[in-house]
Amino acid sequence: MGANIIADNIIPNNKGRGIYMESSSRNNLIFDNNISNNNEGVLIYTRDSDNDTFFQNEFYKNKMKNIEDSINNWDNKYLGNYYSDFICIDGDGNGLCDSEHKISGEGSSVDRYPLARPIARSDLDKIL
């Protein structure tokens, strides 16, 4: 699987995972999704599932954090994702957390620009 787009979805209340990727899942764009109240928000399984890009997603009240065993992009170089369980300080009021968010698992990925709050489309102009 590669070069797919997963966008504009509401993915709630799964006993398993909101999004599950494995076996050479590469170069996918995952954005503008609300992934909430799942056992796991996102699970990326196997090291050969890499170079996927997640941004402007809302990860809200998932029982376990996002987990990956590979290296992916958790922002688009400008905007990251909102995590309801991440303690965020937005000292300059720009809508982005002042610290990175480490993604759980064996990979070494971070969201460099986590969102301070769920994003409204009208807020994009202020951030960009």
C-alpha cells in the first residue's frame, strides 16, 4: 500500500485500532481526521511501513497512545496533530505547542508541531 490519502474521516469507538497500517505501507497522507475513543489511535506495525505523513488530525481520548515501529512524519513541516493526552504549553499563543510530542513505540518519530487545541478551519490562516 502506498501513496494513498486518508482524510476527512471520523473514526470513533473501535475496540481495536482507529487506523492500522502494516506491510510496506509507505508514502501515505493521513490528515483532517478525528480519531477518538479507540483502544489505540494509530498502530503502525513493522519497520517497513514508513514515510507516512500525519497532520491536522485530532487524537482524542484513545485508551493507548499512537504506536509505531518505524519512522514516519507526524507533521507536514508546519502543522502537527492534536493529542488530548499531551500536556501542551503555547506560550506565544500561535496555536502550536512549544515542545515536541514523542510518538510511542520502537520508532524515533516526533510531532515537531503539535497543535495546542483541536483545529478549526478558520484558524489555519492564523497559524500559516
